Amino acid sequence: MKKELLSKFLAFISIVMIIVILFSGRLINREKDNSHENISEKKDEDNDFEMDFVAEEEKMNKIKEEEKNEQKKKEEQGTLYNIITDEEWMLIKNLSPEKRKEFENLVMEGYKMVGRYSYKEKLLLGQISKYNQRMTMSEINAIISENNDSNKIVEEIKKVQPVPDYIGGSGVTNVEYWLDDNGNEKILLHGVDLKKNMGIYYVRESDKKYVMLFDGNK
């Protein structure tokens, strides 16, 4: 009888142990699944965070670039105020946005070259017509051949073309009369402010050719 009870008890214990082992296995598997899910969720969260960070960084960089461009525009606008005349400010108000931008770019380009592209600027502002006469090589040769005084030569040139294509320079004033629309070939009056020491040159920018036409020192 005792053996029979002991046998039943051991069988019961075995069944309980099996149940405990099976239940423990399920718990372990569930924990593993939860762990994998948590890792996956963590990775997704990290990826989302990284994407948000990159997007935010790109947004900030874009804002900085816009602020930089706006600052540059303000600086150029301020410089523009100091360059052009009150009359020119009144005239650019009547220009189309495209023409105004072209004018402002031209003025700023001249500023970089320490001067003004007067002919093109006045053309854009409507102060002169595109049909206004431009200096020709034969005309400059005729003026120089008939005069040996610097001041007289400048006066005669102005009669033919009152508005030069470019005037400026650092230390010495240079005046250019273009023989074409882009300034590849031009007449350069070097040192107009030096009077008798002024030199007149034919210039071809494409091959850097300079030919002296008049020497004020002689």
C-alpha cells in the first residue's frame, strides 16, 4: 500500500515538474519574443530619431543659407544706395523686375571693377537709345591725327560718344569706348585725369593685344 502511494506521489510530482518545465519554456520564449520586439522597436525608434535629426539639420542649414543670402542681398542693396544717384533711383522704379535686376547686377559688377558701365546702365534706364552712336576705329584715328593735345582729344571723343562704356579705375582714371557690344575690342583712355600724361590704346581682350595710339608724354 505504501509503495502504491509512493508510486502515485512520484507520478504526480513528475507531472507537476513537466508542467512547470513546459510553462517555464513558454515564459522564456515569450520573453525572447518580447526582447526581439523591443530590440526591433528600439531600432525603429533610433531610425526615426536619426531621420528626424537629419531632416531638422537640413532644415536648419536651409534657414542659415537663406539668412546668409538675405544678408548678402542687404549688403549689396546698401552698397547700391551709395553708388547710384537719386535720379537713377527714381528711374529704376519704372523698370520691370528683370530689367531692374539686370541693372543692379551691372552696377555691382562695375563696383567690383572700381567703376561704372555707364553706357549699358543708361541704356537700361532709358536715358540713351540703343541707336546712339558708338565710337569707331576710323573716328578715333581721325581725331588723334588732327589733334596733339590730350584735352582736345577727349573733347572731340565726347562729341562723338558722350557716354563712355566704362569709366573708373583705382588711382588712375580709365575710360573705355567699346567697338563692339561686349568690350572685346575697345579704345582705352588711360589716365584721363593725368591730362598731358594720358595714353590712348586700342585693346583686344581676346588675345590681350594693346596698341598705343597716342602718348601724352610726347
